[in-house]
Amino acid sequence: MSSTNKNSKKKATKVFPLKGFVVLFMGFVVMASVILWSSLFKAYPVEGEKQLLAIGTGDTYSGFINRLAKEDKVSFPIILKLYQKFIIHDSMKAGVYEVRQGMTIRQVMDMVANSENAQMNRILVIEGTTFKQLIELLKKDDLVTKEVLNLPQDQMLQALNIPFNHPEGLFAPDTYFFAKGETDKKILTDLYNRQMKSLDAAWANRASDLPYKDKYEALIMASIVEKETSLDRELEQVAGVFVRRLKMGMRLQTDPTVIYGMGDNYKGNITRTDLRTPTAYNTYTNSGLPPTPIALPSQKAIEAAMHPDASNNIYFVATGNGGHKFTASLDEHNRAVQDYLSVLKSKKE
């Protein structure tokens, strides 16, 4: 074989692998481009020229990305999560952001990592939370200007012109939108005025023959009702049970009041000893209503306290499957308790 043929074969063996490598590399580039376009560089879905995007306290990039993927608005969500982890290195900041037509997913993700980009501040006050939790929420919010949050409780109420000795229950839970930098004083004043408006309206249209001395006692009842059930359909039933107990002179015997009276000593479990330990809020050892509300009740709970159901039920217990079983006699209640314990046992097994 001639030296020329040998050289030709050597060149061929060098050329073909190089071409294959180039083809594979170009294919990889194309595939990577498609993946990046479908995830990071795809336009964020906007209705019209612009729309507002609300990010709540506690919202996460993972949840945000999963929602977009579930709604088929992005592909390859893992790419977005990797981008957040290795490039953004930060969490989403609560607020209301303006998303304009043509912005990419990546641009939106970058935007919501900086609270300075927010147009408005979204504040979510959940029904049934306490005043202490509300204060902690506002303290952690970088978009709230702090004026009264660090004052002693009595001085705070005085600064807010609130004519009550205790703040619990006086502020309406809801989702609010305030300008960036709004003061805590303005925010708390708005929440207080909203709660008083709801309370006044409900008190003016209350049912007859209620066992409350004034609207503040009705607010106390509303807070108990709020803590006892998360189901709207049960609010009036729970209110009815406690209203009838008050009329009968029967102790309310409601665990949430005991827990509230325990304060920081409550670690997630309530014991028989706790139920027997006297505090101002222990409705197992004290008759009547506790001295103040025990949480921030919603407008629905306030309405329920003013319009309890008209049944004869004076007991209720959880079913173990969601909701409660309401009964009028102790025998029925005891059977309902046994049913509840059976459900718990079967779930454990």
C-alpha cells in the first residue's frame, strides 16, 4: 500500500470523529436553547399590557414555579429552580409587583427577589391569629415603617387612639394592600377601624335574647368561635352551643381559651393538668366568658356570634374526618366521643 493511501485513511479517521463531535455539540446547543427558552426566557403570561403579581409573606420560589408548571405556563421547572438556587440565592419578597407584557420568567423571578421593586405591600392577616402574631408579622416586614410596634402595649393603644385596655381581637383579619413604606400606625389604625365597623354593624342587627352585656362580649364570643372551627358552615352551630351554655350557667369548657391563658407555656399539647390550672382565661375553672378575645375573629365569626343557630345542641366533638358532631345530650356526646376515638384508632392502625 502506498504512503498516499495511508495518509488518506489517517485523515479520514480524524475528519469523521470531528464532524460527529460538531454535530453532537450543535445538537446539544439547540436542545439547551429550547430548554432555556421554554423556562427562563419564555415570556411571563400577562393579560393586557401589564398586570399586578401579589407575593405573600411565606410564598416560595418552589411553590411559584410549581404553580406555573401546573398551569402549563412553563416547561422544565427544574431549570427555574436551579436558576433560583445558584443565581438568585435569595427568597421571594412579599409585595405587589407590576409585570409588563414581554417580561421573561427570569426577569420576573429576579424582580420579586428585591422588595424595592414592589409597587405595593401585600399584608395577609389570617383569621384566628393573635395580636402578638400580627405584631410579629409587621415587625418582620421590611416594607413597613416602624413607629409604634416596639412601644409597650398600653402606650401603643394610646398612640393608636384605641379606647380599650387590651388589643386582642380588635383588628380585622383580611388581605390588605398598602403603599411601600406605609407606617405601622396607619396599618393598625385601618385594621382597627375595619373591625369596629364590622362589629358595630353586626351588633346593630343582632338576634334577640343574646347573653352579651355589650358588643365587646360579642367580640369575645366571636374569637372563641373562630378558634373552634375552620369550617364556615359550622360557625353558627359553634356559637349556638356556647350561647346556650352561657344562658344555662354552664361553663364554656373550650380548649382555645385555656391555650391562650397559657401564653408562652403552651408547647403544642394541652394536658389534664392544664385544664385544671386556673388562669383568667381557663373556661374549665371559670364561669362565663374570658376577660378579652383570644384571637382576631373574622367578620363571618362576628356574624355567627350575633346569630347563633336555634338548635338544642350544647356539646360538640371532632369527628376525626373533618368537622364536628353536635349533640344535645351528654349520652349522645359520649357516643360521639367514642366514635371519634374509634376513627383515630383505625387511622393509626
